[in-house]
Amino acid sequence: MQSDALKIKPAISGIGTDTATVPVELEIGLDTKSGTEQDITFLCKDRCNKGVEGHRIYAAVLFKIELAADLSVYYKTVDGKSLNDIFPPRIEEMKPGKPYTFEPPTHEGYTYAGYKKTTDGSDPSKVKEVTKGDPPKLDPYKGDFEQYRIYQYYEVGQPCQSGQTNAENENCDDPDLPSDGMGACEYTILPPTPSQEVTKGLMNPEATGHILGDDRANGRHFDATKGIPTSENLYANAWGYDYLFQYKFSEMQGKIKYDCEVKVRYSLKWKEKNSKDQWKTKTASESKTYTFDFTRDYSYWQINQLQVLGIDSAKLHNYALPGGAVTWQVANYTPPVLTTEASTETKDHVRPAKTGDVSYNPGTIDGGRNGRPSVPNDRSKLKRRAEAKTDAPQVRNDAIQFSYKNQDTEVMNGDWNQATTPAPKAIPAPTKIRSYKDGGEQILYKGSQLISKRLVNKANTASSGVIFYTMVEGDVNGEGDQNYPITNINNVTVHTPVVDYASVSDDQAHNQKTVPSTDRMALILNRPFIVRIPTTGQHLDSGDYPGYGKRDYAKYIQVKQVWFPFDVYSEDRSTFYPKQTWIDIPVQQLDTVFQLPVWVDEGHYTIAFRTVAENAPARFTAQQDANTNLSHHVAKDTVDVEVIGRLYDFHVTDIADFAWETVFRQAVGSPLPTGRSYWVGPNTIDGEPRGNTSPYVLPILRGSHPQPGFKNVTVKTGYPFKFDLKTIGNMFGDRDAIRLTPRFYYQDRSAVTAPKRVPVDLYYHSDTESFIRIGSAADVQRRQVTLKERLRHVPMADLTQTATSIYALTSGWLISKEQYLAHFLKRASQPTYTGGYDVQILPSPLRTFIQPPSRPAQASASPARVNASVQQWYGEYSLPARVYAVPQGTDLAAYGRRHMLDEKSPIFLKQGFIVVNLDIESIVNGDTTHPHLQYIHAPLSNQWWHMEGYDSTDGKRDHQITDSYGVQYEVADGDVLFYDTDHSVYDDYTSRGTH
């Protein structure tokens, strides 16, 4: 807006007051230019004519106002009288920005006392107190008030000199006296009391254990709860918590009492009028001693009890452990470490704060015109001051540091804190050690605990145990080392297994029985036999009883034994064992060879075996095969056997044919023997070489004569041949005998025909009858043999010893031994009937006993019985001088009815040999129906062929032999002699006479 549009009228009023009026006239046209305007035509609405506009125009106006301030300074006596005549007032206008000072003027007899002031124009005398000193300067005045009024006051009189008191000069005011206070507080730590107790612990290790088979030491697994043998190893294992602990922590709360004494000197002042009726200041000092107390709280945690136990050792008891118990130290284990600082002395836990000096300046107590003031009671103020100066105490807990497995736990912090301490933490919970069986841990493990072989079998032996914990260092009121029972330990069953599946060799190769036993092993007299006592066999089922089953149990055997109901020798006959003796067998020896003495009675026996466990008591019981029932410490077995004799050493000792005399006699006509004989073969009873060679083997045929020029010599019919044979066994009874059953075969002597063995029937003539078939009803020829005969050469010693033994073995004699001996020798010189051509039975009169009677002192047999154990039987046999052979089964009578029958009939076989084959059997007690032993035809053995080696002349054992002329013949076991069909004893009688 243009300035000429605003006009200020000169009629301004109110200057110098608090209100001013300034008239303003404003001239504005429609064309006035304005910096700020607003179109308000719309406010006309329908009241304005068309084309009418409305504008609002703003005009800015600036007023500058300057204010003037009044200053007025007046001077008065302290009692309010004007001193304008002494000190003229000071009145002037103050200009903003200028400085103003107010130093009081001086005049003798007047002493400046102070001032009162106002800035609002009010009367300064209304201000209550006179302020000492000069009024404050205004440097500069800022125009912030309009009136400044000051009254300056003066004392009237002799001016007060420095240092004068009111008492010395009533115009003087007493100076302010010093006021102060000083004191101290002494503290006393009052005993604390527990406010709470924290208790925690785990003091039951929940220990358990195992006593089980130590598979590593044993090399196999046993379930010791079901069975484990002696000499095997157990392991002992215990486990529980890896440490134990218990603690009691108390929070101790108490107070520190501060007893304080403060002596305060008060400065008093008051106003009293002097003689001039002037108020003058009076002062005085007054002291007062204050006593008071206050407290500070404290709390801390204290260890009432603390102990940590680490594993030390364990002890387990069980019957099977060495000595019944095992104790061992912990291994692979480091116990916890406990570091503590503990004290029950409060001073070790609390450090009270010192209050220090309690200073106090109460200032001057001004009683004013009311007279001397009283000393106030500042006790509470001083107490507050002392409390304010006293900090909370420093407190600390006992300290606990728990370390285990490289893990540190600060259970209780022992640092200093203010007033209170941090609460303790818990000791970490221990963990349970795992068993060796389940986790392989060996913290409390003791292996290789050998079960003593002195322990007898016992089932479900109870176990017990103790685990020992040692209190680690750093305890507080600990209860020391502790031990706890170990529970739930398995029982142990001691069961030492042994087996006995014994066997005895079955000497079938030498078993000559006619009917061998099918359920008994054959033991042959005077032969070795084997007993087998294996240490391997089936025991308890390994599925139910690990470590048992079918295996070798030698480890657990104390001894193996065999018991014979008859006498035996060791294999080399160096040791004799009487019957019914338990014989020890080395455990590791599977087979043991014994020799059966010749004097043992033939018959059925049972051999007993037992295998004794190493832990067997002195009195024990046995179980068949295996001691699966642990009440038994011995496994037993039995083997049924049959003791069997022998039938052997058949040989031809003489042929009555003159052509053979020098073979058997030292000279023609001499009875002295050459000692030569013809044996079955080159071997002895058990197949060992005898020393005889061809031609001294059977059968005797052309070429068997050993002398040069006699290769064509044969044996003529009618000449007997002598023989003897031996038996071993019980063939010493009166009715015992040897039966020889001849069989006859024809073989021709032609070298161009193939060998053919033809069974034949033989015929002979008697004095009353012709052509009697051997073996027929008409064959009644009786043959006799004399034992003590000139050319038989039975040793007299044998005859004498035999008679002596028979006398000793037989009871009930009515004659003396000498009489019997004479009778026996006489009977030996008499002939004994032996049968006919079809069978020969050698009875007891043709028998001698030939076993030397010596025997071990402990033998069960007498010397006579020993002597009787081996028998020698003597016999002889011949064909009739005139013998006629036809193929077996030929009906000679029918032939005779069709043809003329005489000795020269072509039906008879000539130009060959009749082979005498003997089937030899032993007869016991006259039982001819059931012969005892077979020389040849036993089901299991053939003594003739297998042992004595029949048919060994040509190096080939093929039942074919060749004579001195190269003619081959078929032979069979039992063939003894080839009689010449074309020559008989009559040939010699005709030419030489009798022999």
C-alpha cells in the first residue's frame, strides 16, 4: 500500500502513563494498490447489483514505543526515620543500556546497615528484612522494569569498631559466632540368621553289577547265569552314577548397626534493643551432643554342608569269584574337582562401609526480636546425614567351583557385591555309567577272574557287592567316604561239564565165535584191545546254554578212568591192573591200548568208564554220557563186551607113511622128532611170521616132501597123520572138546586138465560089509587116540602140570594130588575114543594145559587157572586103506544094480588125490549143537586164511597151488592132506611089512 494512504493524527494521548492512544486515518480507493487483498464479492450474494465487486485490503502498520524508567533512592535510619537532610535522595530517569551503581554515601555518626528495594513501584519499607551489603548494580539497565526504588539504612551513633561486641559498644552488633558439628559412627556387625536354605543332593548311586563270562579271556561265550565251568574266567562289572553330591546352602541375612555420636556447636543470635532503643544483634554459642543409630542390611550365601564323592572301587561277592570276592579300583576315570572357600565367620562375608566423619554446620540460629533462640533438635537431620554418608556393605558368598570332564560350573560366586549376593547355582546332575555288557565301559571292570577248579558245581549262587565312593577335597562338613550296596547282580551257576562217550574196540578180525554177539564188543584173550574215551561229545544244548553243546571238554577234566571187571595189562605188559580197579587215562589221550590176559574167563562183561570233572568233590555222583545235571561231577558210560578165546596153531606133526618117516624122525626107526611139522601157513596166531617156509605148510601133497628125490612122494591111503592145535580160553572143563568134521574132494593129477575140485563120497569095506559110505548109518568104525604115545612126544612137564592144575581147579577130591597125578598119567597112556571117519571129537583126555602158571601177585587167577588158560589138543586121522571115491551124491547101489560093482569099477575116481578138508570147531561143556569157536567158518573171521596165511606157497593167495610136477589144484580153507587114490598102506605091507 502507498504510504500516503495512511495518515496519523496528532491527537496522541496517554504518554507517561500505562495507556496510550494513537488515532490513525486510512484512505483507500478502489484503485488503491495493495500488496495484500482478498476478493469478497461472494459475500454480497443476491444483495449486490451486477458488476459490483467486493475487496478486502490489508494495511501493515508499525508502531515503535520507547519507555522511560524512574530511579528513586532514599536514605533512612534502621528504625525508618528519613535522613534526607543528611543524605539527599537520588531521583533520575534510567535509560536502557546505561550502567547504574548504588554505593551508600558515608557520614560521621552514621553506619551503613543495608538496604531494601522494589522494582514494581511499591514501598520498599514493606520488605521484611534489611539486606546487608550494597544494592546490586545494573550493568547495564535493560529496561525490564519501569521503577526501581531503594531504601538504604544507617545506624545512628558511635560507629562500631572492628572487633567490638554489643556489650562493648551498644551500637555494635555481636558478630556471628561459628557454628559447627563433628562426630563419627562406629559399626557393629550383628549376627545373621538363615532366611532360607537350599538343599539338594544325589547320594544313592543306584549301583548294580554283572558277574558274567569273560568272553575275551575264555575265547567263547558262556551265559554265567545258566552255567559256566571252572577254569573259565568271569568278569566283574559294577556301575552307578559317576559321582554323588549333596549340599545345604543357607542365605544368611543380618544387619550392621551404626552407633553415632555427633557434637554440634550452635551459633545463636537475636535482637535486643540498646539504650537508644535500637535493635542490636546479640550472639551466643551452645553445644549439644547427639547419639543415634541406624542399620544397614546385608545378606550372603553360606555353605552349611557340601560334599562330592568320586568313584573309588568296587567289591563283588560270589561263590564263583576267586576267594569268593574281588575288589578292584576304578580305571579310566577322573573324579570331579571341587574348589571351595568357606567360612562361618560373618566378618569373612561382610565388609561394612565406613561412615566417616559426620560434619554438620547448623548455621546461625537467629531468634530475631523474639529473644535468644532455643537450640533445635537436629538428631533426625544428623541421622539422615550419617545414613547418607554410609554406603551399603560389601558382601560375598562362600565360593564353590565344580569341575568335571573339562566342564566348569561356578556353583557359588565368591566375589564381593554390595548388600546382596547372587544366588547359588545347582551342581550338575551326574550321569549313569553304562555297563560293560551294554556299552563297553570299563570304569569299574575287572576281567580274567578265574573260577577255581576247587569249586564244586552249584546253581544260582547269590551275588552281592559294595561300591565305594571317596569324598573329594574341598568338602564342607562332609560325611567322609561312603559305600553303598550294589543291587540286582546276577546269580552265577558253576557247572563244569564233562562227557563220556566211551567205546571199546571190537576185535572182529579175531572173533572166531560161531554166533558173534551183535550187542557186545569182542575182546580176544591174550590180545590187545583199545578203549577210547573221547573228551568231545554232546553236553547241554548250546542254544540254551552257550558255551556247552557238542565240543571238546578236555579242559575241565581231572581224570579219565576205566574200570574192568577182569584183570588187564598195559599195552607193553609192563603194568598189571587187577580187576575192578579204576585206571587213570591221560586226559589228552584218546585211545589207550590194554592187553587181555589169557586167564580171564570167557563170557559177558560190562566195562565202566567215568570222566571226572576237575572240580569233583571227594564223594561224587555220576550221570550217563554227560553231567548235564550239575549235581553230578562225573560223566559215566559203560560198554558191554564179550571175552572170547582162540582156536589156532593147527599143524601136522607126523605121517605114518614110511616114505615120510625121515621128515618127522631124526633117523629111520628112531622115535626122536626132527621138530618139523606142517602148519596151516607161514604165520602165527595173529598173522606174524612163524619162520616156517614151503614146503612146511598145508596142504600136504605131492612135492611137500622136503628131501631131494622125493618130489613124487605122496601119502598113501590108510596111513594116519598126527596133528595138534591150541585153544585159549575156558576150554579146560571135562566136557570141553574139539570137533573136526572131515569133508572130501577129488582132484586129478593131470597137468593138461584144468584144476577141478570135485566133492566126493568115500566108501570102504569092513570085515562084514562092502562099500560102506563114510558118514552113513553103516559107518560104525571107531577110532581111538592115545595121548601119551611113543611118537606123539607130549612133554611130560605138560602132563604133570596139567594134572596138577586140574587137581587144584577141582574141589571135592577124595584122593591126594599125587594119587590123581598117577591116575592122570595112566589115563594118558590109554586110548581115547574120538569118533569115526565122518567126525572126530578130541575130548579132554587128549588135552594138556600149556600156559606157564606164573602171573602177577595181584592177579585174580590162581597159578592153576593161569596154566589152564591155554590148551593143546592132540589127534590123528586117516582114510581107510582101501577107499573108493565117487562124486558126491552118486547112487552107488543103483549103479551096482545096473553094472558089476567091484574095486575096479570105472565109477571110482582114480589117478588123482582125495583131499581131506577139516572143519574145526570148539565144543564147550559137551554142547555139540552150539559149537563155540570156528577155526575157519566164523562169520567174522577166518583164522585159517586171514591169520595163519593159508595158500602162501607160490606167492599168490588164490586158492590154487602147484605141485612138484607143475600140476595145479584148487584148494579150500581146511584142506590138510592129499591122499593118493592109487596107493595105499597095503602097498607097503606087501613090500615092507608093518610100520
